[in-house]
Amino acid sequence: MSDKTEHPPVPEAFAALGVRPSILRALAELKFTTPSEIQALLIPRAMAGVDLLGQARTGTGKTAAFSIPILARCQKGLATQAIILVPTRELAVQVEAEVQRLGQYTPIRSLAVYGGQKIAAQVKHLKYHPEILIGTPGRVIDLLDRRIIDFQNIRFVVLDEVDRMLDIGFRDDIRNILARVKGVRRQEQPSEEGAQQGENESPPQDRAHQTIFVSATISEEIERLARKYMREPVEKLIAPGADERPTVESVEQYYFSVQIWDKYRLLKKLLEQENPELAIVFCRTKRGAEKIAKRLHSDGIECREIHGNLAQNKRDRVMKNFRGGKFDVLVATDLASRGIDVADISHIINFDIPEDPEIYVHRVGRTARMGAAGKAFTFVTREQGDELTKVEALINMVIPQAKLEGFEPTPPPADWTDLPPGEAVQAKPVQSRFDRVYSPTGATVSAEQPVTLAPKPLRLGAKIPITRRHKRRR
């Protein structure tokens, strides 16, 4: 009897890159029709076995770019053929989810291993000998030292978000892991005598592993470290625009001049007025994230917080529920600025402007992904004009000031004690060094006349307030 089940059409653009049919079927169901620029560059060269440095902007599909060739070339039943190193637990979970989506019709298994989770639970899954491991460096080293895993079958080594891994102190761990991989490869090289006697069916180059480094930025230092553990000739593939200055110009961006004591009141009114589909509120500290989430929850806005003090199982549950639309507002520290890859995030709110402008780029990069629309709002106190200027200089654009209709600044509370000595208590706007600013729509606006954000028309279904909307989406 013939199979009359209708399948989505095969994405011919991916098929032209040499992708295997089982992966094409998954791509079709995921509605991936055309490869992104980094995917079109990296997939065919990775399929050819070349060592690669891949550079592309955040949100352009780097994970699929290295996952598809690995899934296509892994051999079923051979444990730990691929090791994918990532800087955070959240990113490990995210990458594993992407690998499983792409490989849902391919008989290759994957597993994420990371700290904060009982090692016994991971060992239980490792008994099934998954072909692909995604892990944080510390946990991978722990498993190697305990001899629970080894690199005898290793064929693929990927370092994702390399710049971030080096920034947060993983450099020694990376060297440790890559040195072990290199040592295994060296041991497996056949001797000249063995090669002459035909003891090895595969030529030496087929038994050497392939290394792929990917990141949004690749400095000279990172490249030097990478090439030390790679086979020449190494190809460096740069997606168009990736080597330009960081930009988030596709995001509609504004800042609010606000006093510290008014920040929460502004946040609450902004959430109610903008009525976001999904929003992330970024704070500098764990304590700050806890306090804001608690206040929002007590005011009837359904939200959760995520930060380093949460147990790993709670962090996993929060991210699963956020992706599933169980709540609309996530309050996060910068732990999550790179580890969150959730579709349809419509709003980013920087409750605290970051001291490092690069962090601003990573935060705002969580929205407007793959061509979608997105907004970003940043709260700036009168002492933080320099931080705003640094951000504007880095992204090479001027962020217009906004004013929320119906929101008026208030004098400090009678018991307010956080003012610097000698400071006046009246509200002062953030002074911009620019005479004029330009809105994302192209309209010129005077710096003394902020853009007024009026309540937007309710979209279909938005009559349900955000305090109850999560129930509808379950």
C-alpha cells in the first residue's frame, strides 16, 4: 500500500549543499527553506572535512551550520564521535535541542553534559553511547578524568561562542581538552611500516579529527589559539557583515531618562502599555532580578527570574516554560544574554544599562532574530550618560529618547537614602552630547523633545491582559 502522507517539499537549497535526505526532511518540517549566509558558506566546507573558523552575527544560524554536517557524517553506534563545547549550561541545552530537532529522522543520538546537574544522571544516559556530546568545559574534563568518556572515536570538535569562552576564564580548560584530542589523534596516526602493510583501511587524513570554531567575533588572539589545534590549511569563513562593528540596527531602540526611585514604576507601566508577546528584563545583579520578579508577580504580572543562584533544574524549567509561552516576562541577569535563543521575543528592557557596551549588543540581540521585528528599551539615570554614549559609539547609531504617555517623574520618597552626598533631589534628564537624534523610522527628533510612546492599538487577542494571558497560551 502506498504512503499517501503528504510531506513538506524538500528544501532544494539545502539539498544542493549535500545535506542527507533524513536531515532535509527535518528541515522541511521546521520550515527551513533557504540557508543563511553562514550556513551556505560553512556546510559544504564542513562536509568536505576541512578545519574551519566561522564568523557570523548572533542569530544567523551558526548552530545549524555546524550541526548539519556533524549529523550527516557521524557513524551510527560509535560513541563520542563529536564534542561540542559551549560556555554556559543554558547554551548547552539550547544546542542539544537544535541538534535533536535537526536530527529527529537521523539515527544519531546526542546528549548535553554540564555542571549543576548530578553527574550520576548524565552517566546513566552516557551508557547508551551517544554519538554527539554537547558540554561545558568543566563537566567534560570531569567526565574525562573519571574515564567515563574518552576521545578514542573523536572525529569532530566544535567550539561555539569562542570569544565568550575565553572571556569568562575557560582558556586553560579549552587547552586541556584540545590537547587531549590532539594527543589521541597523534596516537592514531599509522606508522610508515603499518601504512605499507595496509594495516589501516582508511588513510591518515580520514582518521584525524575535524575542528570547527564559530563565534560572532574572532580576534587575532582567538585565531592564533584555534590554529594551534587545527590542521592546515585552515579556512576562515566570514558571513557578510560579520566583521563589521557590532550593530543592532534592525531593532527599534529607545532610552528613557528616569530616576532610580521611578524605575520600577516605569517598568510596570511600560509592560502594561507595550503588551509584549515575550519580553526579557535584564538586570545587573541576581538580587535585583529577584526583587523585580517578586514585585511584578505581586502586581499581577506573570513572570519568572533566571540567574546563577537558581538550581539547574529550576533554570531548565523556567526556560522550558518561557519557550512554551507559559509566561510572558523573563527577568534575567547577563548569565542569559547569550544562552537564550527563544523565537518571537518581541521586547528587551534594560532595567539596568550595562557598564560594558558589548553586553548591550548581546542583550538586544535576543530580539529581532532572523528578520523578525523587535524593540529594546533602556533605562538611564542621570549619572549614566557616559554608559549610554559608549553604547551609541559601539553600535554606531544614536538611540532616541522616549517618553511614555501618562508617566510623570516623581520626587524622591521621604525615606530615600541612595542619593550621592550633596546631590539635589530634583529629577534631571540625561544630557545627550548630540544636538539631534534620529528615530529608527528615519524621522528627525529634537533631543529636547523625546519620542512619545502612546498606547498602541490592541492586537487580536490582546484584550486579555498580560497578567492572565499565559493561561490562554498553555
